[in-house]
Amino acid sequence: MVKHIVMFKLKEKSPENLDLALSTLRGLEGRIETLRMIEVGLDFNKSERAYDIVLTTHFDDEAGLAAYVSHPNHLPVIDMMRALCSSSIVVDYLSE
């Protein structure tokens, strides 16, 4: 299994931007064939080091992740999150 985790820091952490980011990410569920699991979380820590939102996704293999990355239903999500966020960080890893 491949796990793909992305953390996002919003440019402006307003309730409207949080809602838009969360609904945009959650909107991926059921729309990409290779996406096996999706979880979207909102940070409650509030430290300066913390990111605001985390996206955790699972795929069968690296080919599934590659299909997700370039999928037409994923591309508008990338654009929206880039518009809303000042930074993001990602990790992709193999899990048993």
C-alpha cells in the first residue's frame, strides 16, 4: 500500500477558507478510481509550527498514486489548494 500525506497552511485562516479547503479536499472521495481511502483532518494544536489541514490518502501501489496525481478530478483541487494556501508539505511512503 502507498500512503500519500499532505499538510496545508492557509494564507488566511478564516472560517470561510477553512470550510472551502475542507470541502474541496473531501470532494475527492469516490471521484478517483485508484483512491482507496481519504481522510481530511483539521489541526487543533494551534502552535506556530502546526499546519492547518492534513490530507491522508491510500493507494494500492505507486501507479495508483500516479494516476491520482494527474487525474482530471484532482487537478482543480490542486489549483484551489494552491490559491488558498501559503505552503504545503508532502510525504509518500510504502506501507505494509
